[in-house]
Amino acid sequence: MVSWRSRLVLSIAPLVLTLATLFYAPTLALVYYSFYDRFRGALTVEFYLDVLLNPLYANVIIYSLNIAVITVLATLALTLPVAAYMTLYSRGLERVLLLVVFTTPFWIDFLLRAWALKSLLYMLGVREGFLALILGMIYDYIPFMLLPIYASLARMPPNIVYAARTLGAGALDLWARIIVPYALPGILVGSTLVLLMSLTELVIPTLLGGVRGFTLGPLIYTLILAGDEWSRGAALAIIVTVLSVLTAILAYRRFRGLMF
Amino acid sequence: MAGAEVRFEDVWKSYGRVVALREVTLTAQGGRITVLLGPSGCGKTTLLKIAAGLLQPDRGRVYFNDLDYTDVPAERRDVGMVFQDLALFPHMSVFDNIAFGLRVRGIRGLELERRVKEMLDLVGLDRSFYNRRVTELSGGQQQRVALARALVIEPKVLLLDEPLAHLDYKVKQRLLEEIRRIQRSLRITTIYVTHDQLEAMSVADVVAVMREGSVVQVGPPREVYENPKDLYVASFFGDANIVDSKFAGLNSEGLVALRLEDVILNPNESVDIVYEGVVEDVVFQGAFVSLEVNVNGRVLKLLVPRRDFAREDVSVGSRVRVGWRLSNVRGFNGVMA
Amino acid sequence: MISRRALRVYTYSTAILLYVPIAVMVINSFNPSPYIGVWEGLSLHWYQLLLRDREAFTAFTNSLTVAVVSSTLSTSIALIAAFQTRGRRLVALDSLVYPPIVMPEVAEAVALFLAFTYVGVEKGWLTVMLGHTAFNVAFAYVTLTVSKVRFEELENAARTLGAGRLEVFKNIILPLAMPGIVAALAITFLLSFTNFIKTLFTTGPGFYTLPILIWNRARRPGVSEFASQNALNALATLVTLVALSIAVAYTIYMVKRVRS
């Protein structure tokens, strides 16, 4: 009889091994390359310093951050009313239908949605550039912002609005004290998600940004695939990853009970 | 369907550092209901699972009718078990849930149908339930299905793990009666686990009070109630006032227990000790009225039959007398009444 | 309180706007002119052309093969692990499995690129498939372990009723695990089929998937007839259709299960 312990280990092994070889090992390679100067065969922090301090790169980073922040704010403003409507005023069939309508874009390829928008903009005479870029980001990321907010608002017990009104809450109070607090976890999760994803976005800046589309994503692409600056690219990738993981951990800790 | 006698001998079980069962020696007599009573974490469910064969003891043996069953796996022990959360198969209908154990034993066709229907009748579910999804049923109905499923295989032993845990009071009462009725008619050995002393009292032939992995006292309910071995049993099985023995009127040291119903309000019958006090709380509880009386700083709880209470004109703040017979004072460890 | 009416109008308009670009794309796919802005009536020209489009066909089969292999492989690996723990989550395993999901895709892609280069593996079909699997395995595992079914308890019940290991597996565990398994397969398949960024960094000369093809054509429209704007629209429409039909099929499957 094979013991339970060893059976457990055997069955978890494939999963752990796969992750180890295909994810953790590459991540280590990433870290390694970010410190390793291929041409001089030495370990150095020079790449990190260069990436962070050199205005060439720093500008790109700041620019990407700007774009990301704009995207977050825009999607937030656009999706909040929708989430509010769906949870406060919509019930049964309508709500389900709306939910389906807003989640279907997930099934449609990211790339295709960007292309579709590009086609439309082209027809409207909007060419590649800053405007197209922002519109593209917003268009692609709306579902990512909407769903968390909806999910978090949906946890609001339906009678709570009635309860508040019987207690004398006016419109402002209702929004400020009840609706926003319930939506807050979702807003924060959605914003974090959109922020991090749009920071490293590659498809939209390239397709729609034209000259103004040189953000972190395309930068890393250029460094690694189009150029030979692997170490700098790796350093950038690590920086972004650390940022994402930290934010994810913070968000998880803070909102664990509220959303999941 | 006479039941097998289940005997635990010196059973120990630990989970890592936590000792769940320590030196448990207990016999569940054939054909009777033995109740394992204790608070959560006292090990009663662990003991039940060992009886079922789902867990193996670290030390000690388990005997079914004097045969060593310790190493026999659950699927060959022929026990019927009702789990705390019922564990009904959600993807099967009522009929299929009950039929499962029979199908596994190779029983099919008409014989299968007959036995399942018989069992459904026994637990009080009619034919409209046969094809219903178990997830659609109410708590009480699900309980009955779980019971039927466990009994249809005609097990040697019936094991019940807090079967009435999440039910309404009325449903609980009814099911308790049904369980007793079924057990009596089938005469199947039953081990029943619960933390509810009232359930225990209603159903047990023998009650085993457990605490932190050990069996503290075993006996028929009345005996355990009237002669609790220690403070823990006295306050867990039945309710009691725990007071100083001198206060209770005994010439000794230590704590003693005074059952709530043994403290008489304004006694005119013969009692040995009387005190004066002030009523602090009156709660109407149907057949009884529960009183809290402050006697020189000590708060005593009384349970007064409704009839008797009606005669007195007592409310919060009234001055009353309370008294008891010395023979009703329960002492432990050599403290005699 | 912002009127219900206003919110409703807003929500519905947003919903419609979300699909306008896609509608434009679909409609234009029937436009025989190679350029989006010039409307020349309805025609199936581009679809007919697609039948002769060798590149597209190769890309499609490539995507399909990679997706099928990767999803089956990753779901199996995750299943073995999830099965042994009977669907309960082990904290240790959880923390191992989340990073691939949290890490930005670009960073992961770069890591894979560097790792494969370091090891000296020739990039192509295999590297793409492996890259997908790393990520899919994590997703599959999470999908399989969100089930609310208490497998262990049901197994205990079945055992006390006399069922042996095999019977328990066949009658209890398998039927109840099936929805989760199908979900894991569907999700990993879709993720792999539509994956772009990881594929971009792990593919080699001569191997391309559908997203890669679309990307190349979208960046340089008009270079060949196949790559003209509306031809791409036709391709994109088809791909969208496939994705949507899978989504619909899956939803029907889930609804059927819930009903039964």
C-alpha cells in the first residue's frame, strides 16, 4: 500500500515541476539577465540604474504611467454609472442580459477588439496618435474595470437602500455612505488591475499609438526582440513585476474579506 | 436487525500535537442507543469516525461483537452513517441516494425498488419524493433521506453525527421521536453524537459524557443526571447551581451542585436549609418559570413549575425565601450529602 | 439621486457603443473594397479569398494544435494535483500557483524568451506550447479548486455505504468534478488560442499562430491582397464567430447542468 503521504507528493509533483521549470526558472533567468552584462561577463546593477535614471527610459516610464492613470480614471468614470444601474435598478432577466452583454467582450480576442476599434476610427478619420491610443485603451479595458465594481456592488443587500431611506438618508448620503463604500473594494481592485495591465500594454500602443505609442510595452519589445538590450529589458520587466506583485499582495491583504 | 456490540478498548488518536482521544474505553451495547455527549472539540466525532472505519486509532482496538475490526476499512464494516452535513450526493435523486448502498452490493431491479420504497415509508417520505433532487428538499426531509440511505443497507451499527444540528425546534422534536421509533423497531445498535443535552436525554439508553478526549461518565441518563461524577458533568448534563458546600449546608469543603429544580421557592414543605433573597429576574419558559434570586450576593437560579409560580405573587424585586433538601445536594470526590 | 432613466439610457448606450467597432468590423468584412472607408456593396469576396489563404489556414491549425495540446496537458497536470487534495486548497500550493497569474504578461514573456535562449532551445511550436502551459496550469488549478463540492465528505459517505475506491471515483467524484474539468479545459483552450504576447516572445521563424498573423497583417495593411483591411476584417469576423460559438456552447452546457 503506497502511503497517503507519498501519493500526495506524487500527484502534486507534476504541477510543481511544471511551474518550477516553466515559470520560476524563467523568472530566475529574468532576474539573472537583469544583473548580468553579457558582453563583459560580469554582474552589475548598472542596468537598473540606467533604466531608472536615464532620461531616455525614464521619460517612457513616466509617459506610460500617465497613460495608465488616464485609462484608469476614464474607465472608472465610464463604468461606475453602469455598475450602479445594474445593481440598483436592474433585476432578473435584464440584469443577467446586461451582464452577458458586458462580459462577452472577454471572449473576443483582445487583439481583435483593438483592430476593430482601429477600423472604426479609421472610418471616422481618426488616425494613429494619442487620441486613438487613449480611446483604444479605454475601449479594451472597460470590461476589466466594470466587472470588479459590479461584483463588489452586487454584494450590497437589496434592502439596504430602503433601510437607509426609511432612516432619512437623502440622495447625497445614500451615495456617500452606502453605495460608494460598497463599490470601493471593487473600484480599487479594478483600478489596480487596469493600472498594472495598461502599464505594460503592447498591442494598443503599437496599433493605435503611432508615433505617440512608445510606452513600456513597446519599449520592452524593442529592447528584447527588436534590439539586443536584453539586460535593460529584463531590468524593466523585473521592475514592473515587483510593482505588480506588491500591489497585488497589498490589495489582497486589504480586501480579502470584502471581495473573495 | 439486531445490532452488533461495539467496543472501544484503550483508544488513542492524535492530530499532530493535538490529542483528540485519550485512553477511551467504552462499550456501545447491542440494540441500544449510546449517546456521546460533549462540547465541540471533545473528540466525539473522532470516536465516531473510528467506529466507522474512516479513521484508524493510533493505539487501542475496536471490536464488533468481540471481533477485532480495528483494521477493517470503512467499506467493509457494514455500518450506516449519517454525517453532520448529511453528505447527500447532490447529483443524484432521493431514490438514487438511498439505492446507492444497495447497488454497490449488487442488488438490482425489483428487490432494489422494494427495499428503497420500504425504507422511504419507514422514514415517512411518500412516493412524490422518489425522483426529486436532494438539493430541493427541506432540512428535515434531507435528514430523513440521509437516515434512509444509512438504514437501507441493514447495517450492524448506526452512527449518527449531530444529525439534528441545523433544524428548527419542531422539526427536531419530531425527528428525534422518529429516530427513537425506528431504532426501537429495528433494534439496531446506535451511536449518537451530540452537544445538545436535551437531545441526549430524549434519545439515549446510555449517555457517555465526554470532555477533551476522554469519557468522563457513562450510564443511563437518569443516573448520570442524578449522580454526576464531577462538576463538569453536573453542569453539562442538566443545569446546576455550583456553590460552596458550606453555603449549601454541608459540613465540608469544596464545591457542590444544586439542580435548579431542587431549589424550592418559598418552601412550605420540609427543607433543610432556607435563605432569604431578592428576585432579580423572572423569565417565563412555558412549563417552567426561570428565576434568579440574589441571596447575600450569590445569585441562585431556580426552575419553578408554572403551577407553583402562579400561586406566589412574585416579580422582580420581591423578597422571597429559597430552600432545599440536603439530600439533593450533589457532592463530588467524597463530599457527601 | 440621478434619475433611473438617465442611468438606464447611459448604460444601454455604453453597451451599444461597446459593440459598434465590432459591428463595423463585421459589416466591413462583407465590403469587397480593400479599404474600409470605401463602401462597395455586399459581397462574400473576402471570405472566398480566405479559402485560398494558405497562411491563414496554417496559422489556424497551429493555434488549434498548440491550444489543444496545452489545454489538455495543463488541465491533466492540475487535475492530478487537485484530485489528490480532493479539491481542497493547500495554502502552500496556492502561493505557488498565483504568481503566474499575477505577473504581467510581458514580463513573463520576456522571462520565457530569456530562459529558452539560455537553454539553447530552438524557438517554435514547442516553446510556444510550453510557454502557454506554464500559465495554463495555474489557471486550470484555480478553476478546479473553486468548486464548492465537499468531495471528501461525500467520499466518506459512499465508503460507509460499502463503495470501493473505484466505485467512489466513478459514481461520485467524476460526475461532480466534470463541470470543473470542462471549465478548466475551456478556459485554458481559449487562453491559449487567443494568446498573443507570450507567443510573440516564444515563437521562432516559420511558426506563427492566428493572433500573430493578425498582428502582422494589422500592422502593415495593404501589402498583399490577403492582408488588406477588409480581408483582415473577414478573418477577424470568423475568429470572433468561433470564439463566440464556443462561449455560447459553454454557457448552454452550464445552464443544462444547472437545470438537471
